[in-house]
Amino acid sequence: MTKFSGFLLSVLLLMTISATAQVEKTMPDSNSTETYQSDTTILQSSAMVDTIKHLYNLDSLDQAQKKREHTEFLKMAAIQAESDKIWMKQQIGALSGRNMKGRGYVKRGVDSAAIYIMKKFKELKLKSVASNGSFTQGFAFPVNTFPGKMKLSLNGEQLKPGAEYVIDPASPSCSCTRLPVKTVNLNDISDRLAWKIVLSQFDGSHAYFLQNVDLFCTKVLNVKRNLFLSMLPKGVYLIEQNGILQWGVSRDTIAATIFCVHKDVVPKNLKSVSAEVVSEFIPHSRNVNIVGCVPGAVKDSYIVFSAHYDHVGMMGDTTMFPGASDNASGVAMMLHLASFYSKHPPRYTMVFIAFAGEEASLMGSEFFVKNPMFPLKNIRFLINMDVMGDASNAITVVNATENPVEYAMLKQINDQEKFVPELRSRGQAANSDHYYFARSGVPAFFIYSNGGKGYYHDIYDKAKEITANNLDGVAKLLITFAKNLN
């Protein structure tokens, strides 16, 4: 038996050497341009292939090779993911830089952002959906702006705009020096009649420090804060506020000039107010939606990716609200998807819409829905992206409950692939540009990320605060979702 085993081993060795020599003969010269494919037919045709594999551990070699290839694949995937995030962060940085002026209406920062996005659309070779070949859809709306001085002092101490106070965006201009202050604790006013009496006593010879405004609006007047502020007569008013100060855009003006002041900088014995504010109301502020597409095999069905590019801009001529997370990040994600589909022709026609006027109560998307550049009924699905700077924890899907089949598909994809840590479901809400589409019967999601420091409508929402965690995963999730839509 021992002699026979030795003989068998010799035969196996000779066969292996012969097979190796045959393979080597088929290998091209190192300078050859031929494509090499290993020929394993000799080994596969042998009845003793399993014995040879066992003796020479060929299975282990195959597995080791597969492991090496998989490791290399993971490395390349990680490099590509990091490259995608770096590219998106570059777009976020560009769109929230100083030259964009907060993408608002002072110094027309919104126009600078529009030009940047149109340039990117052209670089990506997107096509127009308009018959005239244009990427833009123009519209106008009124807006109140603050292009000049913005100063506020309490007891002679000047405060920092954006960090220590913000002005109500509907406020008019004002100029006052050492105006004496009266403090009014609204908790002392029990009903509407008592409020009318107090309100009638307000005069322009004082500034008024109003305490407990939000509670008063809820418990006594049962009105929203904006409506309460519009009731105040001409004059200067201070409202104490906790936390990071946030700002916005107004399409109207009110009589009163109102400052929201951080509670930490309000003097215990507040005696006087000095203020210098220059506002300008623009009845017809011109803006554009920017629309491009990548044509697909199915010409009359569209998948739309949208994001608003406007932000709240500048409060005065020096204080800027960068808007990196809201919503330079959403635009960056939209541009990334446009770049992907420009290189990978899709089944459906992919449409990319950058909306203006979102911060002014969804003006851009409302105008588009009322004046569509293509039939809304041809939209298979719309995905609106807003606040996409950090998906470390999850992404939230607004309108998930309104589109249960599509949400189930989205969730199943993520459960299998783990693109993002978690999906969170929400119902319908009028909180971004998906709203008017959904109200018109277009199936739509609004997706925003959960993670990061949560800066929003404040001076701290800067590109350097954006981590871009899992944004590559969000992109892969949306691409896979779009691919699986019927």
C-alpha cells in the first residue's frame, strides 16, 4: 500500500507539473497586449482533480485570492466613498463661502449661487427640459432686506449681530439713541381686554422689553408669534430668547422694529437702548429655478431630485448666515447624483431642480407646480433633499406614510445594504419643496439627515462644521431606490 501511495503521488505530481507547464504556455509575454484568461480545463477534466486540490491546497489558494480581491474591493469602495464625500464637501464649501453672501437678497448672493449651479449643470452636460434650451425658470416675489447698518446697544454696550441678537425679518428701519426702556411682563396680563389696554399705552418715547412672549401667545391670545408681533405699533421692542439665535426671511413688513436678544446679554437693570437699522423692502425680487435633466430610455417618465439653493442671506452689510447644512448640503447631494447619472445613463429620465425662494415660504416650488416645465403626471417619483450635512444617526423620510409601498422598498434596500444607520418615518408636512408637488398628487419624499451639531438658520452653519458622514451611503440608497422603481 505504501509503494502504491508513493507511485500515486508521483503520478499526481507529474500531472500537476504538466498542467502548470500547459498554463504557462498559454500566458502572454509581459509586453503583449492580449487579454489573459487562465485556462483550467486540464485540471477540471481530470478525475483526480479533488485529490490534487487537496494535496496542493488549491481550494485555500482560491479562497485566499478571493479574500485578497474582496479586501481590495473594500479598499477601493472606501476610497471612492471618501472621494464622493470630499467632492460634496467642496460643493458645500463653495456654496456657503463668503462670496455667496448667504445666498440671500442682500448683495444678490442668491444670484451668485444660481450662476454656480448653472455652471455645474453645463459641466455635467445636463440637458434642458425647456423648448428654448434654457436651464432657468424666472419668477418674482416681495422680500424685506437689511442691506445697510445693523447696530444694537443695551445700556451703552454694543451687541454682536447674529450671536447676541437678531432682528425680526419683517422689521422696518429705525434709529434711536439712549431710548429709555420699559419692561412689560406679559404673564401679568390675564386676557385680551387687558392686553388691548396695555397695547394702547405703548408710545414711541420708550423702547419695550417684552417678557414671556411665547407663553402669552399660547395661553392668552391663542395666536402664532408672528401674528402677535404684527399687532405691535411702531417703535422699538426687545424680546429675550434662549439658545442659539435663528433668523429667517419675510415677504412682508410690520410697524415695529423688534430685536430678539440672547438672555445672557440682557442687563439685569436694563435702562436704555440705542439702535441703527437700515432695511429695504423689495416688492419684486427676481429669482430663478434651475432645471436640467439626463434623458433616459423611458422618455415620458421622470424621477426628480430637488434641493433649494437659497438661504436667509445677510442681516446688515457684514453679518452672514452661511447655510452650509441648510441647504448647500442638499444641493451638493443633488449635483453628486447628477454627476452619477451623467456617466450612467438611466432607465427613467432624471430631472434635477434647484429651487429658489424656499426660505420665503416655498415660493420657487409653488411657482413650478403652478407653471410646470413638463407634465407633473409624468413624474414617477420626486425626492427632495434638504439639510443633508450629517447622516451619522439616521435619515428621516417625510411623506413616508403617504407612500407606504415606496417607503417599504426604501427601507428594505437599507435593511439589506446598511447604507445608513436608520430610516425614520414621518407623515406629510409643509416643511420643504416637496410639499406643493405632493399636494398636487405627485408621489414624493422629503429626506433630511439626522446627526451633527444641528446648526440651522444661524451664523454657525458653516462648511467646516459639516462632517458629510454617511452621505455616500445616502447617495447609494437613493440610486438603488431609483433603479428599483417600476
